[in-house]
Amino acid sequence: MLGRRLGLLVLALPVLAPCLWLLSAWQSLDVSLWSHLSQHVLPNSVLETLAVLLGVAAGTLLLGAGTGWLIGRCEFVGRRLWEWLLLLPLALPPYVLAFAYLGLADYFGLPGRVLRESFAIDWLPPAPHGPLGGILIMSLALYPYVYLLLRESFARQPASLVESARLLGLGPWASFWRVQWPLARPALLAAIALVSMECLAEFGAMSVLGVDSLTVVLYRTWFSLQSLQTAAQLASLLLGCVALLGLLVALSRTRLSYASLPRPRARRRLSRWQQALAWALLATLLLFALILPLLQLLAWASTAEHPVQQYREAIMASLKLAGMAALLALVLGLPVALIAAQQRRDRWLMPLAQLGHLGYAVPGTVLALGLMIVLTALESWLRPADAAPWLLSTSVLALLLAYQARFARLAHAPLASALAAVRPSMREAAQTLGAGALERSWRLHLPLLRPAAFAALLMVFVEVIKELPATLILRPIGWDTLATRIYAYTSEGQWDLAALPALLLILAGLLPVAILARQR
Amino acid sequence: MRTHSFMALCLALGLSGWAQATTITVYSERKAQLIDPIFAEFTRETGIEVRTLVDQAPVLIERLAAEGEGTPADMLMTVDAGSLWQAGERGVLRELDSASLKEAIPASLRDEQGRWFGLSLRARTIVYDKRVVKPEQLSTLAALADPEWKGKLCLRSSKKIYNQSLVAMMLARDGEASTESVVRGWVANLAAPPFADDMLAIGAVAAGRCEVALVNSYYLGRMLDENPELPVSIFWADQQGTGVHVNISGAGITRHAKQAEAAQRLLEWLASDKAQAKFAEVNFEYPANPRIPASSKVAGWGNFKPDQAPIAQAGQWQAEAVKLMDRAGWK
């Protein structure tokens, strides 16, 4: 028991160590800075953050649950095509989506230019800005997470329950609210929590769109008000909110267990005009989430001259880092998921496993900086005085730890849900046949886990390809990735030059997303 | 076991390429595309290789502090005087006593203790829609706070350090009350919420959303280079008074530089007459050495009188400036 607990604790170290650093920032308080922040900055920032969180929750729910229901519960021509098309926007990082949309609304953007030069019409689309813009962009970027989780949940709904409800006299709406909805609720809460954490941690898109979210204020406190300590204090408060959010989700989940995997319900066939409507809705969504931004990026990329040679190295760096991080996440994530699934009675294990997943919501920069400081301390403690410096704090190892801290949760989610689907009866049968915990893991759980393991690999791979802030801080010299190349250009306003690495990054992400989508 | 060899591999990968001879490593906030051509020229002349790692200045400064004496960086280059001042205060730069640097760079554009030196000038001034605004209507930055510009002004976000340094210099010169009333006037005159970057603000002027904007001149240079018919012109502000607000892109040698001599050579080379002309020209900026004429690309905009106040004030007053902007509601 103790060994397992300790093991989980060690695996949570990449997250815990930076968090401890955050907490240590509370040793002293800059009162005048805090009073300035709480008077002039935080009230508005808290409001804007809450508005974006609620708005994105609603937006992704509308888009993600709507598409999840259409694909998971309905049958129509082309459903299998849409099933994976809808996932593709997963390859677009929010910061790329944000700058593509600002470009679309700009004087030199595609619509403005075409209208002006071909039709002599002076009209520009409204530029996304502030909380409303943030809600729009983040909803478009994040809905695939909700879609992915809810599609599964809707598709797997047991027919027997819904049929019983109908037989007992409930109408279609009542049976939706009283049976289907409660069944989908755990997946839904998990999805909303995931999306909220992404929103809390997002810096790039929020700052480009002029949203004063808490993470943006945190950066401002460090970069502009020159107080890293107060920024760390803000970050630890943010972390507290996330822990609370995680706790709420965990609490809402505890009563649920899959005793059996019943026969799923048949999909509902849509009538011809319903099919046309479904196609129109899905196509509109894809237009805004993928096609329009891609067109703008293509338009930019075609006008600039690109240093193509640099990109070959950047692609290799991105692929190598993403590959290593994905493997590491799987190797470390499997034992966590197995232990958590097999030892449900130990009430310390679940919270310990959850602890390792806190990092998902910590802004990448904060996490990376914490790691950098902790690793520096570690090196000065471990390294003999006469040895050459290891530079642990800015090494590939540091990067991999940061990715592990940020994305362990993503690898865990598919593994845990696949394990949850292993029926107790199977485990009991194995136990009856004399298989111990280790043999059960090896012969029962692992084979059943293969698709989920693959999904975990791909999810982490895509996220690492898109990751910017931690990569920017911790990469050793010579490890410029596509994401850091994009940053170099967008921060100078050179969007036409940023467009090609952005397209390459999307391409590198699209492939695994497409595989992921087809495999399910 | 597997994790062990894996970690060893990662370490090896991270450290590879660390022990090459006479390669200068520059931690740079100035983006690679705006500095690599100059470094390539230096390599051609001297055979000394230069490699860069790009990030934002506050991050690079923390990185230097964390890496300590192990740092691979020999030089820190930033695009703002405030950041250089920060780096000096944080103790990550070394003092340099170089006659040629003192000779080439005016005292107002370098650190008193020789820890950092400005290498190019970036002027932040007014651009206007030439279809509706006449240059006679324009005079100073402070005048843009007058009610006649209500609903006609575009600004970039106050999160950008260029605006923070501008307000910091105003604070140092005019004091808090006067600066705050000007900043409040600007905010009251905004035609649109502050933009994420200067190019968007110029685009808004071109699109007729606002009539005047406050930007770094090189952004307009780049945009005019691509779109010569852009209906936007530049106006040098404050020419009757203190001179137009300027900031610097500059550099210093790190405290724990391994190649300190080579790095000093690079820094002195960057301040030399030939490099000065090129350094600024790459990005439509102006040489820090006032004796070097501006590049032909920006000569058409005429000469301007720059503000002569010590640029280090941008760093000293930065935190106060940010608080003032917060109070005035400049987002």
C-alpha cells in the first residue's frame, strides 16, 4: 500500500516541485503592489476571467455536446466522415486561431482585401476582442475535447435504460432529461473541467485578444510590475481555484460505476431535411473552426519569402520532443492508471493520482519557471564543485518534465476511462483463477488498454507540438520548435512569415488527430 | 533502467553542441530574423560564429540568473531600455570599459556603469490618416489628449513595454499629475479598444477606424515597403520641445560569459560605423551613433530631433508607469 502511494507521489513530483516553489513565494508580501492590483486590476480581471470561463463552458457545450449528440446518437449520410472531420480543429492552437481571426478582420486580411480590390467595397469583419472575442476563439479551439468525450458517452448509452424509461411512460424529452442526461453528466463535467483549465492557463490567445484574464495579469505582474514574487503568489491562488474545480469533478464522479457494459442503443435515423440541416450546421462549424483560419494562413504564407531551411530543423525538434514526451507520458501514466483502477478501496490513491494532474491548469510559463528554479537548486546540490555545469534547468530533460507535468492528465483520461470499462466480473474471474495483481495487469488490463494507450500517445503528441510557453523558457540552445518560430514572428507582428510555420505545425498535428479520429 | 538510459540520452542531447570553440552565444529578445543577417556579416569578417536563443527579456534575465556561472550565454540583447536596466539591476551583466563604445554611443543611450549599450534607435511617434488629417493639426504627443481627438485615436495595449517605457519617460520628465492627465486624455479619446500590436493599429488608421495612432516608426516602414499606396503618413512629435520619444535595442556582456573577449569584440563591432548603418537598416530603425546617417529606406521621412533624456529612466520608472496606466484604465 505504502509503496504504491509513494510511487504516485514520486510521479507527481514534476508538478509538486514547482507548486512548492509557488507556495514558498508567500514568505513576504508586497502590500502596496497588492493594494494596487486589488484596487485597479483584479476586480475587472476576475470578472473577465469568470465571463470567459462561463462563456467557453457554454460555447463548447453547445458546439461539443451538439456535435457529440449528432454523431453519437444519430445516423445520417456522411456521419463517419464528420466523425473525424469534427476532430481536426484539435490541431489548431488557440494562439494561432486568435491571430488568424485578427488577420481576417484586419485591413490587409483576406475578406477586406478581396472586397476592396475586387468590388471596391470598404468593409471589414468585426475583430474579435475582449471577453466576447475570447469566448468565441476559445470555444472554437476547445470544442473538440467536449465533442470527443461526449460522443463516446452518447454512443455507449445503454438501450435498456432508455427503453425502460419510455415503457414507464416518459416522453422523449422527459427521458432525455431524466435518463440520457444524467448518464452523460460525468463525461460532461470532465469535459467542462478540462476546457476550463485550458482557458485558465491560456496566455497567448488571451493577450492577443485583449482579455485581462488572471493569467494575463500574472504575466503583467512579473514582466511589467517587475515582481516575480507577487506573480508567483497570484499563480498559487490560480492553482487553488483549479484544485477546487478538480475536487468538484471528483466528488461528482464517485457514485458512478459501470457494473456492466450493456447493449448500446441503436442510432436514430434522420429524415432527409434533418440530414440537410445537420450537414449545414456541421459545415458552418468547420468553416469557422478550421477552413477560414486556414485560408487566411495560406493567403499570408503565399505572400512572404520564407527561411525554409530553418523550418526543417524546427520540424525535427517539434517531432522529437513530442515523440519523447508522448512515450514518457504513457510509460508513467500506465502504472498510475492501473494502480488507481485496481486499488479503489485505498482512499489515498485517487487524490494522489489527481495531484499529478494539477499541472494541466498551471500556466506553462509559471510551471516552467518553477521547474527551472527547482532544477537549478537540485543541480547545485548534486553536482560536485569541480564538475562542468550540467545546465539541468534548461535541458531537454527539463522540457520533458514540464510536458509531463502539463499533460499527464491528458494521457490519464483515456486510460482511466478504458479501465473503468473493464467489468468487475472480468477482474473477479481472473482473481478466481488465481491471477495476482501483477498478472491481472499484464494479461487482462494491458491488452484491453491498447487502443486507449494509442489515444493517450496521440493526445500528448498533439499537445506538445502545440505547446509554446514552457518550450520557450526551458528549451536548450538549438531546440527551436515550430511553435517557438511562430512566436518569433507573431510577436513582431510579422504574421505573413508566421503563417508557414503555423501551417506546418497544424499539419504535424493533423496527422495524429486524423489517426486518432479514425481509430476510434 | 529504461528511464535511466533515457534520462542520460536526454542529458546528452541537451548538452551536445555545448563545447564548441569561439562560438558566441547571444540570448536575444530581438528576433532572429532581425539580427541574424548582421551576425552573419560579423562571422564572415572574423570567423567567429554567433548563435542565438530568442525569448522575452524578463524570461531571459531569469534564465541567466538561474543558470548562474554555468550559463552558455555571452551576451544579452533586448529591444527595450527598461529591460536592459532590469538586467543591470539583477546583476546578470558585467561592467565594460570600452573607449570605442563610449565614443560611438551617446551617453544618454548607454548605462553609466557600462553594463549595457544602445545599438539602434526606435522612435515612437504619431502616424495619421493622410486623407483626413493635415500635419499642421499635429504637434505633441500630449496634444493627442485634447478633446478635438475624441474618438479618433488608436493605441496599442499598455501591456507592451514600448508604451510602458514611453509613459515612464513622461513620468520622469513631467511628474505624475501631468502625465496621468495626459494618459487619461488618451484613453478618453480612443476610437477602439487598444490593439495587440502596432501593425493592427496602423491597419485601423488605413481602414478609417481612427485618424491618428501612436506607433514605432519601423512598423510603418515595413508596411509601406509592402504596400506603397497605404494612406498613412508619419509625423515627428514634440519637435519644438523635448524631441520625439526614442527607445533602444541594445546589448550587454553577461557576468559569467565564457567568451567575454569575443563578445566584447562583437559588441564593439556592432557599434562600428559600418555595422551601425546595417543594424538599423534591417528593420527600418535608426543608428544609435548620431554621426551615421539614417538608411535610405527611411530618409524620406526626414530628420528628427530625438529626446536626449537618459534612457535608463525607462527602467527606473517602469513599474510606476504601469501602475499609472492601470489607474487611467489603459487596457
